[in-house]
Amino acid sequence: MSKENIDNIIKNQHIFFNSGATLDISFRIKQLRKLKQLILSNENIIFNALSKDLHKSKFESYISEIGFVINEINHTISHLKKWCRVEKVKTPWIHFPGKSYILKEPYGNILIIGPWNYPFHLIFAPIIGAMSAGNCIIIKPSEISNNVSKVITNIINKNFSSSFIYSYEGGIEETNLLLSYKWDYIFFTGSNTVGKLIMKKASENLTPVTLELGGKSPCIIDENINIKTAARRLIWGKFFNSGQTCVAPDYAFIHKNILKEFIEELKITIKEFYGTHIISSTYYGRIINKKHYIRLINYMNYGKVIFGGKYNETSLYISPTLIINTPLDSCIMNEEIFGPILPLFKYDNLSSVVQFINNKPKPLSLYFFSKDNKKINFVLKNTSSGSVCINETLSQISSPYLPFGGVGNSGMGKYHGKYSYDSFSHKKSVMEKNYFLDLKLKYPPYKTPISFIKKIL
């Protein structure tokens, strides 16, 4: 598409937004219902695209992509009228008679840039929030997951007016073109490196942003646990989508008293989940492209492989891999792994592990397995992360009642459920007063003693 064409689409979106059509809540709900039906009617096409790009099974594709989005739409439709209500607040007595309230209004024209690892879910989840708040939207799906990108573009561009929402496909050049425009809000999901570039570009126009980034999400395994259940939950969270999940456990510290037993249970669990010939499993995915495949293969050099370590370049397959003896200052411990390699470490002092985590950039998520409430509270109070999940992995992101987002290097801004609506809404403060009473003491010439002002304030 030429620059002239995208110019016209953005111009028409401004015109449509300024018409006030998106302010109507019934319009927003209608569009959300339409989107839901389009997703349901294209379910098999979406399944096929996810399989081609990431070798995702239908089960994983549904619970982490399609089903997640449908649940988000249902939740939003059910609660949207309540979220849109005028929020009444108190008025200080010195402003009597008067009233104060907060109006929720859309920002205007929104740019959403999505990633490749959950290419359907991580485009449509913010779209739902932007639509529910009454914005006009241009989306840029990831060109790396090109099959899903085409499906998204067909769903959007063939069924919605480009004046309301439009999908613009392309790579770095197209992304840079979109970022050259002035937006009212930018929502980006991706790497920390690209997030910094997005924020720098947005700052030129003082455009607010939500940055959903990543980082190294640590996992701590206490000795006081159910070993079998903890192992199952760790393996599921780590190797779901072949480890290509922003909140996947990146590395694990295991208490020395259960180290050998826990590692053996991890091995047993991997075989139980994916079989002994994992490359043939229909439940195990693939690496997105050769660039990331090579990066991950190189990571295996930073430690001793104790399970897995098998790979096949033709099919971009890397088996679930456990490694030990990884140097804490190696690149694998300073870069997000984002793949099916799990470094394991032994510990005997929880405070030392917490100190190690706190010396790193703040993670997107933190996982702690323990039955000891004192230790749980210690970890919660002495670490900072976007989210925490106790005795489980990944599940904290599936609740529409919990805000999802990072802190520090792992991102800024929150979404999911009402938090998506809030992210794409400007809260406008309003105070109304009548002419019944007018305090003269606030007007010049000022004759009221400061001592009296101090008392009344």
C-alpha cells in the first residue's frame, strides 16, 4: 500500500472519530459482537494459520488464542455499560455548592503493533479494549507470523469500515511509516529493544504508550511443595508454545534438599506430556523462524544439557531442554531465552535468590512454589515484578479481573478486562458550580488573614 493510501485511511479515521459515531455505547457493543461472530466463523482458518506459523495444536491455539479473545469479548460486552458510567466523586466543602465527576472518553486514533508469539491473541486483546473505549484503530500484525497476519487482515479489512478499524500488513519499513504519524495512543507488544524505539518515536508527539515487553521471569522452587504437581505446572508453563511466551519461567532456582528428586520429576513429566519421540508429538510446537532457532541452539553452549538438547533445523524443532552449571554472568542469564531451554540452579538461602533477582531488571512475572506462607509473604514483599503467580505458572494472565503488564524494563501500562478499557480511555475531570454562592475571600484585594485560610483548609 502506498503512503498516499494510508494517509487517506488515517485522515478518514480522524473524520469518522470526530463525527462522534464511536461515542455511542450501542455502536461499540455492536462492533464487539460482530467481531466475535467473525472469529467464531473463521475458527478453522485461524487454527490452520497458527499451525503453519508455530505448529500449535488446536488445544493450545484455542485456550491461548481464540478462546482467550472470545472470553475477553464476552466479559467486555457484559460490563461495558457499567464501565462507561459517569464516576461521581466528592467535592471539597469550600467549593459548595457544586458537584464533581469523571467522564471516560476515547483518546481518538490508536495504533496497535502486535508480536509473533501469540499473533492472534496479542493483537485482538488490545483491539477489544480500544473498540470498547470508542477509538478508531489501525493495527500492524507481525510479519514474522505471516499466515496469521493474513487471516487477521482478511477478518478486519473485509468486514469493517477502514474509517473505523484497519489492518496494515508489512515489515520494518511499514512499521516506521506508521510511527511517522501523530497518534493519540500507541499500544505495542514485543521486545524491550523495539519498545525503546517505539517510546522514543512516540515522545516526539508526546503520545502516551502502553509497552508490553518481556524479560527474564524467574521461578523459585521451595523444599516445602507437592513435587509432582509443581513439576507438572513448571513444565507446562515453560514449554507451552515451545517456550515462546513472554511470561514463561525463564530459569528456576530449586532448593538443594529436593534438587535431585525434582529434576527427575521434571524429566518424567516431559516424557508424560510429549512422549519419548517428542518431534512427532502433535502437542509440541516449533520455533518461529531460523534466526530464533540459531539463537536458541547457541544458548545450549552455556551449561550442561541433562535432558533434551535435540534439534532439527529443517522443521525448526528444539526439544524441551534442561541445563545445569550455567554461569550466572553468561548471556543466557542476561537475555530473555524465549524458547524451550530451562536453566536450573541449586539454592539453600531464599534471601540470596531474592537478592539475585533484585539485582536484575524487573521481570514481567515471578513464580514461587511453596506451602510456607511466611516465605510466600517474604517473596511478595521483597521483589518487584509485573505479576506474581504462587504455585502455578502462566495462569495469572488469563483472568480478566487482574491487570496484566510489566514494570520497569518489562513494560508500562496494564490491560485485560476493565484495565483494557481504562488504558484506552481518557478520564476527564469535571467540576460544576452554580451561582447560588460566591466566596468573596478568594478574590483580590486579599484581606482575609493567612491564619484563617490555614484553618479552613
